[in-house]
Amino acid sequence: MPRSPLALAALASVAVPGLDVYDVLRSPHSDSDFDVVIVKDATGKRWVVRAPKRATAGAALEAEKGLLIALARAKDAGLVDFDVPQPTGAAPLTEGGRAVVYTEVPGAPLVLASLQPGPGLTAALGKTIAQIHELPTSLVEDQGLAAYSAESYRERRLAELDAGVQTGKVPPRLADRWERQLENVSWWRFETTVVHGDMGEHQFMVSDGHVSGVVDWMDARVADPADDLAWLVASAPSDVLDTITEAYTAARREVRDPHLLDRARLASEMALLRWLMYGVRTENSDVVSDGVGMLLDLEALLFDDDED
């Protein structure tokens, strides 16, 4: 059962001594794993409170804390231009685990539909993603987070596909398409990087035409940089995507990866498979039905248009 905003505000007062709660608002970042609220103190400063709904989410929350501190140091060192939330306190939950309070990153969530090709915010987005991928992999590895080689990541994707096929719910033409792409070893010769792992509009905060912050780092790992471009390949207009990838490439070191966008497109397609498998694992029939429907729609889109 979701915790009330007032209950989370009370936890914030425990986690941050002296925090005088003036107002509390439910955050759009609440989801199946976390209850999230925004707390305003008497001075108008805003704080984010996140409380896990299950033990696995709580473990991810704890792992993220060290990474956020390391990312703040990376900004101080000039490696990135953006802010990240900073944990300022924690309060125990009666059912186990802890709620964590963070400083709020300035800005408003990115609206992809508002982006235009050319210099400005669109190019800044590409530069920001490149800065993340240029971070030392030790920054993630030192926090005990997952780290893959290109080959081990390809094998992980193949295992995901095999598990999906075994359910009997993946359209065979989609499964064959993905298997061919996963077996095409020329696609999988790349240098793994730090990746955010859960990029989308709501993870980028923007202010005055630049990216002011990046939030939600719990899926960070060392893996395929294409994963962080998957949402753009799936949703951005082609001219906007061109601007982003040009700015991204210019900000990366001399790393040739001719199949970056191919793998990003594959990752965006296989995200539907992961949604289906989430429903299977949690025995949620609504999610399973939703996942099956989206896979059928994707199959129709790809093969009816001869984009196999």
C-alpha cells in the first residue's frame, strides 16, 4: 500500500535534523518500486524523499548513494557539467530498509517533443550523454555495481531472448530478427562505458537552455553505451537524433563504433521483451497482456513495412 505524502514528510524530518517541513507534494517519479515526494522547507528549499516498496529496491537505493557522491566529485573535477541529487540523510522504515532524502536538482524535466535540430539544448543533450560515457569505469566499479565486457553483455542479451522465447509469447519473426542481430559479431565490437541505464525525458533536468542535472542513477553500470541512446532512437525525430548523435560523437574520445545506433535500436525493441518478462516474473497478467500486445504491434510495424 502506498505511503502517504505526510508519512514520507515525517521521515524526512527524522532523516535531516532541523528540516522544518512547510509543504509536501507527490512526485511524478513514484513508481512500482518507490514512493517519492517533494518536501519544501520553510525557506522554500525543495528536498526529494524516496522510500522503497520492496527489499530489492531498497538495496538499489543504498548502492546508488555512493555513486551519487562519486558523481558529485566528478563534477567538481570538471569531468561533467551537470548536477546529480545528493543524499543528505536517511530514516529507517518499520518494515525494514531506509527512506533516503536528497537535495533536489535544479531545473524542469526535459520535453523531447520541444527539441529542435541544431545547436542549443538538443546538442547539449548529446554532449551530456557523451560526458557520462567518458567517465572512468572505476567510478561505477568501485561502488560494486555491475560491469560487463562487450561479449558478456551480448551473452546477457541472448539469455534474455532465450528466456522470452521459452514463454511462447514472443512473435517468432521478432525472435529471429533479434537473434540474427545478436549473433552478428561485427555489431558487438565496442568499448563498454559507464552508462546511466534508465535514460528518458524525466531523467534530464534542464534550465536556461542547458542540461542542469541528471537523476535516477540506480540502473548505472558498465555496459553498452547504446543503451543510453535507445529511447532517442525510438522516439526522437530523425533531424533531432542527428543533432544529438553529432554532438555526442564530437564529445567522445576517438572511439569508432559504427553500429552504435543499430544496437540502440535493438535495445529499444528488446525493452518491450523486458516489460513482458517483468510481468511473467511478477505473475502480473495485466503487464503480460500489455507486453504481448506491444510485441505484436512492433512485429506489425517492422515486417508490414518490410523493415526486417
